[in-house]
Amino acid sequence: MAILHNEERQLFTLHTKHSTYQMKIDAYGYLIHLYYGERIQENMEYLITYYDRGFSGNPYEEREGRKYSLDVLPQEYPSLGTGDYRGSALIIRNIDGTECCNLHYKGYQIKKGKYALKGLPAVYAEKAETLELDMEDRVSHVQVRLLYGVLEEEDIITRSAIIVNGGKSEIIIEKAGSACLDMLYGTYDCISFYGRHAMERLFQKTEITHGNYSIGSRRGTSSHQYNPAVILAGQNTTEDYGDCYGMVFVYSGGFQFEAEKDQFGLTRAIMGLQPDQFSYPLKEGEEFYVPETILSFSKKGFSRLSKQFHTCIRDHICRGKFKDQVRPVLINSWEGAYFDFNGDTIVRLAKDAKELGMDMVVMDDGWFGKRDNDNSGLGDWQVNEKKLGCSLKELIDKVNQEGIKFGIWIEPEMVSEDSDLYRAHKDWALQIPGRKPVYGRNQLVLDFSREEVRNYVFQEICKVLDCGKVDYVKWDMNRSLSDIYSTERLPGTVLYDYMLGVYDFLEKLIKRYPDLLLEGCSGGGGRFDAGMLYYAPQIWCSDNTDAVDRIKIQYGTSFFYPISTVGSHVSAVPNHQTGRVTSLQTRGIVAMAGTFGYELDPDKISKEEREEIKGQIITYKKYASLIQTGEYYRLSNPFSDPYAAWMFVSKDKKHILLNIVVTEIHGNMEVSFVKLKGLQTGAFYCDTATGKVYQADALMAAGIPIPFELGEFCSYQIEFLLQ
């Protein structure tokens, strides 16, 4: 059993393969957190201490004493109004305007299998167990069902909550978190991943000190600026040593993570919905589902933690036909042609793709409505046959005749003011009455919280996809949400209901087209999160295709998200975002840490480069299964080391692919050494290019020297096979 209940002690223990999570119902009916960490077989309630703490209030039941205060105790789901002055996971406003929800234990259930969440993405697993803990406020009768999913072999625990109005009067949810971690002692760093458009998920370490540390998104998306995934780590934690806890929010809208060290050294971390512009009313009997948080613990550093999250997301978040398949190598028209293309351009790209060994051509933005730039046409999902010079079916057939698959770009959530859709349905866009809207990329956002809006767009997109054999769709979303107002929704509900609407649309799309490969995108990495991966098994990692910048972007991404989810392409030089020139070899090696493809015009490169691309594609297809399903190891920190190195190891440890890019060059350069990881101890491995045989222990203990060459951003890819 992964979930144990000690009836006498009212103790709940969750076991995974290497971790234990424990809590108890105390004498007053409160749910107290006891322990989360290395797997143990012990009752940990001895850790809880009780002292008279000045200015920390006591529950009414403790009126004869002063040693019990929720202000100093570790809790599973702290709420406002209980005398706990630290951050809350839950804030409820009652009909009389008071803000209080004092939750007490009612009962529990242990179930086989993993719980699901209505309308929301969540981890799925048959080989799992679920713990449900029912809590209730005895005055308002607000009920909270705390959900715990345990995937024992994967070292994963998930948390969520269902809030139910069990009373007669309306309540308003002002804040809702899905997970709280209260650590009784220790000093922790928070590893978060910040950024901006075209430079996302950059590694950042911040010590959690007295005071509140918070990151999040108010943009209606998970955002380029902060990713909804964090690590709490002991201060000496490295890739291979030390305790660390990961928290991943399975949601694509606004979020908030907050952490603080309290007055007595307890560290509290809460992950949940962004409370700004959130105020969700529930009438009698209505319920609200809080998006899920995935938890995992490692005592062996970041590398082990990443491996656990990679397995969970790849096997228990991603779904569908392509979840475990090697993805097609594609060429996208965007950086090769932008809006300046017609049907002949796409057919020419298909011919080039065939010659070079690619599998698919993707027609990006500009194929519909009045759309020769990004100022018009969004919402008019009718094929511009005049621009293409043929029908979409004819174009798809021409591409398929070359033996190449066909993909297409869409942006369903958006509308241009200069569009037939907007002129016919202005009220379908998110806008505040009486105010001029805020533009983003000169476009507005359709109100996907409204079913009629979603249904119309869905029908129009389906008409396009039904024109011929469309094998791939790139779903883009190119602005943040503002002007949050809906004619059909109450204030404070729009952003959450909008996200449910997007998920509803995506679910219908993948059910109608089960053979479709869907790639998520929001200006690249603006919605790179576990929620989107539930519907799209890969996401365009960043609009920045510069190989050197991508090293850092993909480094941060790798802490939680498996390589099979990372959309990464080789683009032209000078790079369109940075102007930097790097070799085709280096661009290829960096792009191979992802789904792999091309973002250029083959007619604008030399014959020698075309031949090199042919070789790259052969190489990638040789290693594709290893790259997408093998264990991934970070071998350097590109923010501090003069090189970037990473490797893939097959599950049987027989096949190794080492990748290195030198990021600094200086006169009379000192030698750098790369230590390998994950090899079979005591075994020998052969470098397939040179035939040289190395002892595995030596490769892991001392490493190999990086060759010294003149020139910037030299790169190396070395294959090792077990002897």
C-alpha cells in the first residue's frame, strides 16, 4: 500500500519508492503536516512542539492554555481566519463580507487509481492510489476535499482541492491554492525560471529568508516571465547531491507561487491560482476545482529530481498517438518566408524537404483571410485561395505527392479588429465597456469562456482541417490577456473560465483528430507548462532560434520538462533574433536537444550546407529514440561554465550520446573536462568515431577533455556504445 492510515493516531502516510509524506489529524480536528522527505518507517508527530508564543493566537478550544497556535504549526491547507498570519492557501469571503474558513476534519477515503479533475488537465495513472480528505468549516459549511495522488514507482505525489459550498448562502473564493509545503526547519533556496519573450526559463536561485518571496503570472497565461514550476533546495544542493523538492502547477493560466520563512524558522511554500482578478462565487451546492500541483522529492540533487519529473510528464501527462513516438522532422515556413509565400512556395519547400530527408512541411501564419501581415485577418479562418493560387486540398495533395506530410499554423484564441469576425461580433472579444482596449501584437482576445464563441471557432478550424490530410497543427497564442471583462461572466471568474474554455476546445480537437500531432506555442515559450502538455505532446520552446541563447533556454526547460516536449529547430544565420553567426553543426547539435526541425529557406543556403543538413537529419533519425526516451543529464551550467554539455543515456545504459558546445574562447585557453553520468559502473564504453575504449568509472570520475579549436562556438557530438 502506498497510502496508510493509522486509525488510532489519525495518521496518514504516503509512500513512494524513495520518499514519505506524512500528516495527522490533531486533537482539535486540524490537519497538521508532519514530514516530507526521504522514505522512512516512523511516526513523525514527535517533531511537533508546543510552546506559548507571544502574539500568536490560540483557537477558542485552547482557551485554557496558550501553547497551541495555528500561527506556528505546519499545516496541509492553511486558510485565512484561523489565527495563522502567514500566507494562506485558501481565502473565502462569506455573504456577510467576513473572510474566514476554519477547516476541520470530517473523514477520508483511500481509492485505487489516480483521481481526475473535471475540465482540467491532471496526471493520469492506473497504477496509483488516491487519498481524499474531507474538511469542513462548521459555521459556513464550506467543504474542501483535499486530493492526494500517489505514483509510488515514479516518486510522484500530486495535490489538488475541490471546494464545495455546502451552506445556504453564496460564498466567494478569493484565493485557491492546490499545494502547501510547510518545512519545520532548514534554510532553502528557491530555484525559479524567469525570462521574457524570446528568452524564457532562465535559471535563478534565491534564498528564502524572513519575508515573502513570490513569483507568478497576471497575464492570463503561465507566461514567458515566470514558469509555474519551482524547486526548493537545501543550500548545498547540486546536480547530484542534496535534498530538493519540486512543485509543478498543471495549469496554463495565471499562477502564484509564494514562499516565506516565518518567525520561528518554518518555511512555507504555496502553489496555486493567481489571486489578482480572481473572485469566484459559489452558490449552494456548487463546486470549484483547483488545478493540480505535482510534487516530487530527491535526496540526490537536481538530476534525480528532473528524471522523476521527466518520467511523470512524458508518461502521465502527455497523451495520444505521439506521446511515445519519434516525431517527424519538419521544416516550418515562418523564418524562411514569413508572410511572403504562396502555394508554390510551400510545394517548393516540400520538394526541398523530400530531397533533404525531412518528413513534413508546415505552412505558418498568413494562409487565411486578409493576412499579409500581423495587423489583420485573425478570426477569419477561411483559406485565402487567391494567395495560395489553389484550394487547400489541392495544396495538401501536391505536398503529399512529394511523399511529405503537411502541417498548418492556427491561432484560434485571437481576433483582429480588421477582420470579418470582429465586425460581426465585437462583443466576442474581451473588452471593458466604455474603454479603448489594450493591444497586443495589434490583436484582441476572443472570449473563450463563452461556449458559443468556442463552438464557432471550432467549426471554422474543423472546416480547414477537413480539407485534406493535415498531420500537424501548431497552435499559437501571441499576446497576454488584458481588458478582463465578459458579457457572459461575473467579474473575477473570466480568467479561470477562459482557461477551462481553451482546455475544452483542445480536448474536442484531439478527440476529433486523434492522429493529429499538436504543437503548443505562445510566442514560443509563453505557455510552456504541464497543462498544455496534457493536450499537445510538444511545445515550441522559444521564438528565439539562436543556438547560443537556446542553450540557456533549453537548460532551464530541462529541469522539469522532458526533451520529447521541447520544440527546437535549426534556423538560418545570421540569426533573425540576434544576428549571431554559428556553424550549422552547432545549430544542429543544439536543436537535437528537442523534437528537431528546420526554420529556414533551403534555396538560400549553399550546396555544401544542403549536404550537411542531409547528414544532420540522418544523424538525428539514428539517435531520435535515444534522445526522446533516454535519460537526460545536464553536465554543465551554461551560466557559469565556459561550455555547455549534456548527454542522453539509454535505459539499458548501452547507448550514450554526449553533446558539447564551447561558449567561451580565449587566448591560450585552459582545458575543460566534462564528466559523464549515468553509465554502467565497471563497464567499458567505445567512442564509435575513434574506436577508443574508456572505462565507465573513469569517464564519470575524471571525464574527458574538450578539444581546443580556434573559432567561436565549436561543438562536438560523441557516441559511446557499451562494450
